Amino acid sequence: MLSYALRRLLGAIPTLLILLTLAFVMMRAAPGGPFDADRELPPQVRANLEAKYHLDEPLYQQYGRYIWDVAHFDFGPSFQYRDTSVNDLIAQGFPVSLKLGAASLAFALIFGIPLGMLAALRQNKPADYGAMTVAMLGISIPNFVLAPLMILLFAVYNDWLPAGGLGSWQNYVMPVLALGTAMMAYVARLARGSTIEVMRSNYVRTARAKGLSAARVVWVHALPAALTPIVSFLGPAAAGIITGSVVIETIFGIPGLGQFFVQGALNRDYTLVMGVVLFYGILIVLFNLAVDLLYGWLDPRVSY
């Protein structure tokens, strides 16, 4: 298993290099620059700033210099947050995004798995139709639509929850719901389909024939196999729910990594945007690898 993990990590290096190259080219191709503002800078001041950050060099030299720095785990200085490195900004914002993403993923699993299993065990009955209706609504409504609606309902009209920022656990309720609702719907649909398939398998029929209780058949024999597709889905889902917090953090004013990314893109902060993109790429690689290893642990038939 260790050799498999090392091969996967080494194989991800070319992918991350391509990702970084695309981010570099797209940021340089975007109109404007990191020092464009409402007030035009004097030519000498602009020249000094560009020389300080090596922006006066040819693009291939800038690219080579950045790749060298990244190889030494240095994402460079931020152009907009003066005297602050991109490493510092990631270290500051990622714990907030991780907490929000972990809470949203936990919400999706805690409510999505029972909802899907309930629908599967009551197939083609009112409970099934109701659960799948909830799941369909969760998939159909984007989080950037759901978030403002919740702000209007729970913060503006009723003053039940704070509209944004961080402070107490109440500040996390609406962001977690907005970010985790769609994921919960996907998990419920996966759980329903996999549970229906597992409940029709031969070994579940054998367990029933032995006289085991319905609860023991479901929780001991059916549940581990039914979770396998969900575990496979968790890798990209976990990465997606963390990277997808960009919009939610901006709407609710949460000082996470997503908000830094948005501000960096608006301000043409080249190093910040490329650093966050590369960091998100590394997260996706690591999450997918962790899920593949967990998949092998859950299913003894999988061999590395």
C-alpha cells in the first residue's frame, strides 16, 4: 500500500505542473496588472515595483523563477497584501475553510446517508418519494441562490441567525447549510441506489434466510457494502466542498481561503491566485488518494 501511495504522489507531479502552468498563463493573459489602481502610479514608482517582484523580466524567466520557488515550498510574496507571503495567507485562511468544509461534509453524510437508506428500504412508497424530492431540490438549487435566500429568511426577516462573519457556532449554521445541502442530496441518491442493489444481493438473502433480524441485516451486512460508492465519491466531494466554499465565504463575509482567492483574482495578485490554485490541486490529489486507500480497507476484494 505504501508503494502504491508513493507512485500516486509521484504521478501527480506532472498534473500539478500542468495546473500551475495553466494558472500562470491565464493570470498573465488577463487584462490589467497587480499595480493598476484608480490613481496612476508615476513611471519610476511602477518600474521599481515591477523590478522588486521581477515583473520586468521576460515571461519565461518569471515562470522558471516561480517554478523554482514552488519546488522549495515558497509561493512567493503577495502583491496586494504587503509584507505578507502567500504561504502566510494560506496558513491564515485554510483553517477557516477547512472547518467550514468539514462541518458541511459532516452535515451531508449525517443526513444524506440515513435519508438515502430510508428511501431504499421504503422503495416506491411515500417515504421514498419524499426523500428523493428533498434530494432533487437540494441538487437543483445552487448554493449561491440558497445562501441569499437563507440570509433573507433567517437574518433579515426573522433575526434568528447572524448574516455573516465569524464568532459563535451560530455564524456557521447558514454557511454549512448552504454549502452542504447539495452534497447531502448527492449522498442521499448514492445511498439509495447502492442500498437497493446491496439488499438484492445473494449474501443479504442468505443472512435473511438464517433468521437474522432486519436491523442486523441492514446495519451489519448491507451498510458496509452500501457505503462503498459513497466512499468513492468522498474524494472529489471533500475537495469540491472545500474549494466550493469560495462563493459561500464571499457571500457570508467569512475570512477563509476562498475570500483571499476572490480578492486575489480581482486585484490581479498573480502569486496569491496561483498559490491557492496549486494548493487546491494538492488537496484534490491527497483527498483522492486517501479515499482510494480507504476504499481498499472497506472492500477486501480491492488489492494494491
